Amino acid sequence: MSGYSDAAIWFVILALGVGTFLLRWSFLGAAGRRPVPEWAGRWLRYTAVAVLPALVAPLVIWPPATGGTPDPMRLAAAAATVAAGLVTRSTLWAIIVGGVVLTAGFWLG
């Protein structure tokens, strides 16, 4: 166990949720009626492209399931996901292909 009470953990979760909401609201709610500058709009288009790989990369390179050792199946699934994304230009198809390769790798291995 972590040594923290359930109430403390829930307080942190709720505080982070409120903080995240207020941060997003400051852009969308308060400034939502004004047009976004062109340079900011260009940068915001790449937010998902930057955030999603940053969330997934540590799980591919240092997966907790293998004790932090790189796993060939996860690396193959990541490579297939990137390849499918580049070929199809579709996030959905990239996710599907990566999931199929990872599932097939675990099933065959």
C-alpha cells in the first residue's frame, strides 16, 4: 500500500480533475468567443500528436509487465501502429492495427 488514506487519494484525484477543468475552461470558456490567433491554432493542431506518443512511449520501451525490459512484441506493435498511421493517415486504423499485432503476438507467442 502507499500509506495514503482513501480520502487523501480521492482528494488529490478530485483536485486534479477540477484543476484540469479550470485550465481547459480558461481557454475554451473564457476566451471561446474570440478567435484564436493563426499561429496558436497551428500549434494546437499538434497537441494530440505530441501528447499521445508521450503517454505510450514509456509503456512500449520500459513496460512494467516485463520488469522494464523492452519486449519485441510491444516494439513490433508500436512499429506496426506507426506504419499504419503513416500509410492510412487514420488514427483509428493505426490503433486497430497496433492492437491486432499486439494481440496476435501474445496469442502466437
